[in-house]
Amino acid sequence: MQTSFSLAQLADPNVAQSEKILRKCVHCGFSTATCPTFLLLGDELDSPRGRIYLIKDMLEKDRPADAKTVKHIDRCLSCLSCMTTCPSGVDYMHLVDHARVHIERTYKRPLADRLIRSVLAVVLPNPKLMHLALIGAVAAKPFKSVFEALPGGNRIAAMLDLASFPPRGGNRPAGQEVASVNGALRGRVSMLSGCAQRVLQPSINDATLRLLGRHGVEVIIPKAEGCCGALVHHMGREEAAHNYARANIDAWIAEMDGHGLDAILITTSGCGTTVKDYGFMFRNEPEYADKARRVSAIAKDISEYLGALRLRVPVRETGQIVAYHSACSMQHGQKIKEQPKRLLTTMGFMVKEVPEGHICCGSAGVYNILQPEIAARLRARKVANIEKTKAQIIATGNIGCMAQIGKGTDIPIVHTVELLDWAQGGPMPAALANAGFEDRPARPAIETQTAE
Ligand code: SF4
Ligand code: SF4
């Protein structure tokens, strides 16, 4: 694609980066075939190619974002399915990230929109506020129809729909070594304890700690770590995202330079994509560029790390049919496709591929709150495809997908690590217990095996 940025514009490293990305696009349109919003809406401007033209026009003319551009960029899920399909290697993720920052700086959204975005940006990354908000949302559920009648109230209604009572316990404070190690020490890692996940489903981190401890891996959660910044990053709030990221980078670098870390483990793939991108996010900030690169270099999804360990054999009889839902941030963002399925198979589960598995479920961070109609259609499509597998359990590696898909089906949905931990003698995941699954007694663990 030809571009016509001036030299003065290209002096801005962010514009120069976007110009490089734009020039790679040959407008072939292959990516439209796998774009969820194009599949649903059939509008070229809701396809990757259409959005690339809108972004090019906005950046090249160096003009404030207009309502039309904002509408179509807001509808993009940042699912990155287009990046998997694109034969030219167009880095759409960094292009749309730049566009979102430009929109945030130059466009005044309607009041209701500004309000809901500000509330989400403040509440979701803060576990205490999130916990209170969940309790408030559950209490407000009976008044959903009242909210629906207000301007922009469909988003509040979507938020209420997603809310359920947070599980008790788990919300483990940071700042202490938490995994008790069984046997010889085989590794030392840090685990991102997260923000929304540790409130919505603390059992995920607990299962991870048990699994790692069982395999001799010590886990440290530094006091100063917190939200990875992904939620605000996807809203174009660059400064807030960088502030969250800097706090994590400082906390992890202190551990890396102190007792050392083999890896930084992330159990929510949406967060993993962002932590792995810290190196890029800070490329123009001399004080943090090198530290951010070092952090990104050792960031791993939990399934990548477990896949390289010799895992103990399962101590429970498993064999249940599991539909594995690969989150977009897992398969398109991090290109992790096989490890989670291999781990589940190694633990004795019968893993089924989900038809149209490359299409987003509509979760996409806060997309299901900000674009509830499109998100609901994508959920219905995803659930119909999952149900075709006749699975007894759905497994995935992203809390957002768990909340989104779980609202549309009675099949219990769990995090992959919860199933692995259960197979190895951990407690039955609550979703399975609630669905009436029977727990069979565990055998003593004696051998090890590897998933790779
Ligand atoms: S993003 Fe890639 S696949 Fe899509 S139009 Fe551009 S070159 Fe073609
Ligand atoms: S990120 Fe997803 S929704 Fe956005 S243009 Fe690409 S495929 Fe379409």
C-alpha cells in the first residue's frame, strides 16, 4: 500500500511504525474471510482491510478521529484473527493500538460512553473495587430493564448480565512466596496474579500454585505486581496502561536481578499477549526499554511452561470429553495452539476441536460490555459450535472467555489448569461439582511424563 506521510510526520516514531505496517498491506482482502465482525455485519469497513484504510486516512491527514472511524474501530475485537490469516505479515495489532490511542486523544465521545469507559478503566484493574462492583451489580440485576431504557444503558445491562457472586476465598495478597514445593527445587518463577481473574475465579491461581508446587517449582508473587494494563491499553489509554506495566516491570526486574526468575507465568492469555508486548510498548522509552524487553523475553503462558515440564501421571480416572476453546489471545496473539490440548490429552481427557475455532467468542476484554449486541451474536455462534462437539466440559485459558461463554451454555467451563490439577489429585473444579460430576478417589502419584 502506498502512503504519503510527510517527513515531519515520520519524525514521530509511532507514526513511522504505523507507516511501515501500512506499507505491508497489499489490500488482497484475504483477512476479511476470518474477521468475525465482517462475517456478522458484511460491511467492508468492519473488515481488517476497511479498518486499515480508515486508520491510514486518519493518520496520514493527521486529523482528529471522526465518528465514522471511531464506530468501525470500536467494533474491532482486537481478536487478531486477521494477523493469523494475512499472507503479508501485516502487524494489525500495533496499528489498531496506535489508532486507539489517537482516537482517545482526539475524539470526544458522547457523555454516557465516556462515563462507562471511565468506570471500567478504574474499577476492573483494581481487585477491591471490582469485588465491590460485582456485589453491587448482582444486587442491581433485578433492575436491568430500567437501565436498558437509559441512553447507553444496554452496556450497563450487559455488565449486570455478566456479573455473578464472586467466589469466596482465594484473593491471595501479593508479596509472599506462595507455592510450597514438593521434592527437589526445579525452578523459580513469578506468577501474574492478575486483577479481574483473581476476583472472578481465584481457584485458577490456586490450581496453578498446586500444580507448580507438586512439580518442584517455587512461585513468587511480588508485592508491587498488579494489573498488566491490557484492559486500559485496549481502550487507547496509553498513559494508564504504561503506568500499570512499569509497576510490573519494576517488580519483576527486582526479582530477576535478586534471586533470579526462570519465567513469568500468566494464566490469562489476554494478559499474556500484553506482557509479551511490553518490549514493544516501551521501545521508545530509554529508561524502560531494556527492562521491558527482558520481562517480555521470559513471559510465558502457563501452558507453555507446563508443556516443557515432566508432568506427573494423572492420579484420577479422567476420560471426560473436553471441548478446548482456544482464546484469540492464545491462538492468534501468542500463537499457542497445541500445548494446552496436549496437556489435557496427557492427563487422560478426550479433547475435541471446536468447529470455527478461530472465530472470537465476543469476550475480547471489555468488548462484551461496550459492544453487547455483536458480542451476544458471537457468543451464540461459539456456543452452537461447542455444543456440536457433544463435550461434557469446556476448557480454556482465559477468564474473559469463561465468563462470556459460560453465560450461554449449561456445559461447565473451566480453566485448563483446573482440569490438570484435578487430574493430579487437586480438588474438583467448582463448575464440575455444580454440574453434578462425580469425584473418583485419587491413586498415589508415582511416575512422571512429559506433554511434548
Ligand atoms: S491485512 Fe493482510 S490479508 Fe488483509 S488485506 Fe492487508 S495484506 Fe491482505
Ligand atoms: S482484530 Fe479481529 S475484529 Fe479486528 S479486524 Fe482483525 S479479525 Fe477483524
